Amino acid sequence: MKYKRSQILMLWFLPLITLGGLFNPILGYLVLAMMVFFLTLSYFKGRFWCWNLCPRGAFLDIIMSKASFKKPVPKVFTRHWFRWIIFILFSSFLMFRIIRTGGNIIAIGAVFVSMCIVTTIISIVLGVATRHRSWCMICPMGTLQDKIGRMSK
């Protein structure tokens, strides 16, 4: 399988944030920066981020595609209401954890690192059990990008 240059370039961000962030939580702000930048980009390009620049997507394509059982994705993953429930749950949990930091800059960075780790673990489990990109169907960022991209049209 031939991978996009952008995926190969972005692949290194995932271990940088998930592993490096354990030692330097400020790296969690890379997650926030990517969220802001790519949500803005989605107004013009829709889910371009997901298929070309997402570090987790690159990891899933390049690494997890080799470990996947390639089983059908649960049908509920294709339902918009389910995607929005996942979005609301993850967003609520993220906001709750940020509020609990009391504004501590390091702790806020650690929240983004831990959310990246949690979602990566979920994507690995789903990627092995079903198709390697199963997580992408319910990814909160992808759901929001899809909505923003549709609004721009």
C-alpha cells in the first residue's frame, strides 16, 4: 500500500504527544493547536485533515492496517446520532477535566495528552477488532469537521 507523504510526515506526531507528553505535558498543547487549525481548515476542506494530516489516521493506516482483523464495523458507528453522542461524551469529559485543573497550564496540557492516549488506545482496540480506521467513523474531531464542512457549503 502506498502512503501519502503527508501521512508519513505526520506519523511522528502521535508518539511525540502520547509518549513525550508523559514527560512533558506542555506537548499536549500540540493537540489543541492541531484541533484549532484543522477545525478552521475544515470550513474550506471538510474532513481533508482526517485522510491526509491526522497523526492517528496515519498510524492507523500505516501500522494498524497490518494488525486488523478486517471485520465489519458495527452499524451503529454509521449513525449520526451515535457519532454526536460520542462527541458530546468526549467533549464533556474534556471540559470537566480542564475545569478541574483550576487553570494550571501544565495540568491542562496533561489533559490533552491523556485524552490523546485514551483515544489512541480506543482506536487501537477498534482497529484490531474491526477495520483499522473504525475509530475515524466516530472520532469527535471528524464529526465536528464534517459538520463544519457541510455548513460552509
